[in-house]
Amino acid sequence: MQESKELQEQRVLLQKKYQREIPQAGELWQHFKEHDYKIIACPVIHTETRERYCVYQALYGDYGIFCRPLDMFMSEVDHAKYPQVTQVYRFYRKNET
């Protein structure tokens, strides 16, 4: 299904906010702990708060489906908590270097 013009405009604004591409349905992204996920939908808008979310499915284990605020999905790794991690962002699109 093609994105609406409103969603396309939101995507452009969100890309400016995060200064990188935001996830799109069908893409594969990798968490800094090296697990792969398939994006189900993004951005998803909470009906009451209007907060943006990302819905994604694990490609390992029980293949669970998860929902995370887009701000958190796009955030940097907490290097105070994970000092050994060299990856900058929590998630990367699989074809990014």
C-alpha cells in the first residue's frame, strides 16, 4: 500500500529531526546487540498522544512483534550502560555501513 501524502510529509520532517532515514515497512534493521528485525510499520501514530512509534518483528527466537517510541528506536546507544559498544545508534538499517 502506498503512503499518503501526509505520511510522506511526516517522513521528510522526521528524517530532518533524526538527520537520517527513518524505518519503512519491509526493511531490515539491526539492533546494537546484533539481532535483526523486520519493520512492520513506521511511523505509527498514537491516537491520543500523537506520539510516533515503530512496530517491528524479531527475526529470531519466537519472532515476537514489538512497538517502541520512534524517538527511542532512533536514539543513540547508552554508552554509559554499554561502554564496549562501538555502534552509535541503537538500530541501523541492515544495508547501512
